Amino acid sequence: MGKIMEAVFCVFYLIFTMIIGIKIVCKSKGNKEFTLFGIMTIILVSGDSFHLVPRIFAAINQVGDYGFWLGTGKLITSITMTLFYLLMYFIFEIRYQKKSPALRIIMCVLAVVRIALCLFPQNDWTGAAPVIWGVYRNIPFCVMGLIMIILYFIQRKDDLFRWMWLAITLSFAFYLPVVLWADVHPMIGMLMLPKTCMYIWIVMMGYKGAKKLN
């Protein structure tokens, strides 16, 4: 029953978030900030679908080997999540008119390093990868997240994105235990559900802002 509920949640998340992403783009009317926010959302849900769709089929069928598709999906999701935070930084630059060439270079380098680490064969995405490689590839990712937390916390007086820093913080708080301990304690993997809820929260902040343009 628990797996079926997880599958229902995943279906809801994928459909709902894709619709919201498309709506943000449509409502942005050429506004660069929210057009980018909509694209960021679509990239998020598109990448997640490569991992979640196999999970949905595995939960419903409960037979067959989905290891290859789940592993490949995790790799794709890891890359698209990296792009998600890189685009979030660009949105920050546009919204607050705070362009720092040095910080932009740092974010881009972190993104490239993160993606490169994800592509190393030692990750063994479709098999039993050592936890240490989960740590390696998430170091630059966590630094990207920390930078975004700090930047949005500084701008917390912004009514629209007031709680952006908190949503990002909680998303990482739910994510990191899964990286470190889910292989040993599979139930920890359930933390990905509240992590996903944090992304829905982030997406809805952007949708609220896009609606104000109309």
C-alpha cells in the first residue's frame, strides 16, 4: 500500500509541476525572470521523470528488474538538478540586479564539476555504487545550494521569495540523509517525499509571481 501511495504522489508531482512550469512560461509574457523560472521548473520535472516514472512502474507492477532505468534516471536527475540551481542563481541576478562575475564563475564551475563527477564510471549508477562517490559528487552540489541559501536569505525581505532560503535549506536537509544512509536504511529514502514537497513550494513561489504579471 505504501508503494502505491508513493506512486500516486509521484504521478501528482510530475503532472502538477509540469503544468505549473508551462503556466509560468505562458504567464511570463516575455519577462526574463519568470520565463527563466518556468524553464527551470520544466527542466526540474523533466529530469525527475526519468527517475520517477520507473519508480511508478516498479511500485505498480512489483515484478521485473528496473535497476537499469532507476539508475540511469538518478544520473539524469542529478544533472538536471544541478542545472536547476544554476538557473536559480541566474534568476537571483536578474531579480535583484546583483551581478557578480566572480560568483557567476564559481557557480558555473561548481555545476561543471558536479556534472563531471556524476559522469565518472565509479558512480556505478545501475549497480551498487560506493557511498563515498555519493559524497564526492554532492560536495559541489551542496556548495551551490549553500550559496543559494545565503543569497536568498539576504534578500528575505522580498515578499515573493521571502521563504526561498528556507525551502532550499529543507530540501537539502531531507536530501543529504538519503545520500549517506539510504543504502543501509532504505526507509530513509522516504525523505525524498518531503524533499519533493520543498520543490513544489519553490515552484509555487514562481507561479505566484508570474500571475502578478497578468
